[in-house]
Amino acid sequence: MNGFFVKLIKNPYILSFLLAICIACGLVYGTLKWLESYTRHNEAVVVPDVKGLDIEDAAEFFKNSNLRYNIIDSVYAKDVRPGAVVELVPMAGSKVKEGRIVFVTVNAYTSQMAMIPEVEALSFRQAYATLRACGFENVEVEYVPGGFKDEAIAIELDGRVLKKGEHIPLTALLILKVSGGDDMPIDSLELLGTDVPVESLNSEVENWF
């Protein structure tokens, strides 16, 4: 019996086959161990809730959780402190692998800017729609004496007439000066210098379109 096994082992084909099996098993075992190590099998951490914190303070939480972060975007929100974290991906509370990169959106220090368009000689509806299309959020209409009724005359910010092409924050309060016409009745003249409610103007703009 022992002689049979000796002859079997000495057979080059059998020996090569056994060696191939041993090598294959070794490769499979090594690959599984590497994958387990690479993916940190069964190791997970929770993404900390750092919304509202300055990015410097949030960085400490990420470090303590063995996570990395990358700022990918910024937005502007008036009710959030400049430089504070606004959004996380993956979101706070998610379970992720250690070393994972968390993508962070922070609140910008200043509002986004846009250029003032040419509105002179447009109707106030066209001028208002143009400003809104540019992204300006706060536009009020003020009637002033002028030659042609409902004609846009100028755009003001803090009492200063703005020029076409100026870069202004989108959240700035713009005053659209509109001509009341030479034939305005006396009771209408009393309204000069007052603001037109945005709600009524929105309705007129919608009807115009």
C-alpha cells in the first residue's frame, strides 16, 4: 500500500496536479484575506451630525470618527452662519467604512452675484420679469414722474442708480423705478415714492405672460 502511494507521488502528472491544487488554494485564501483587509470587513462608523458647525469644528468630528471630508459645493442661506456645514453626503447617521470621504456643502460668506441687465425703456412688467430671470430675489417697483406711463426708468440700490453690467448680490433689495406718466391724477401722485407690493406685481407679471 505504501509503495502504491510512493509511486503515485512520484508520478510527475499527479505531482503537478497536487501542486496546482495547493497553489490554487493558496491564491484563493490570500485573495480573501486581502479583500477582508481592504474593505475593513465588519468595520463601520456613523457619519456625525455636523450640520450648522463651522467646517473647522466639523473636521474634528470627522477625524475622531476616522473619516475624511471634501468640500464640493457652497450655497448661500441667510439663516445659516457663513462657513457652516449645510449638507452631507452620505447624510448624518449613515453607517460607512472607516476612511470614507464625506462630501460637504458649506454656506458661502457672500451671496451669489449677477449682472444688472438693461431695462431702460422696457415696460415695468418686462423689466421686472428680466430681473427675476437673472436671479434677483427682491425687486420692488417705485413709481416716479415720467413721460411714458409704466416705462422702466432705472434700477436703484440703497439710493444709487445702478449701471448695466454691474455685479450685485442676488439677495440685494432692488428698486425698479417706473414712470407714472405726465397725465397721472393727483391722487396717484401721492403714491409716488411708495413701493408696489410684490404679490400684486407677481399677479400682473403672470397675466402678462
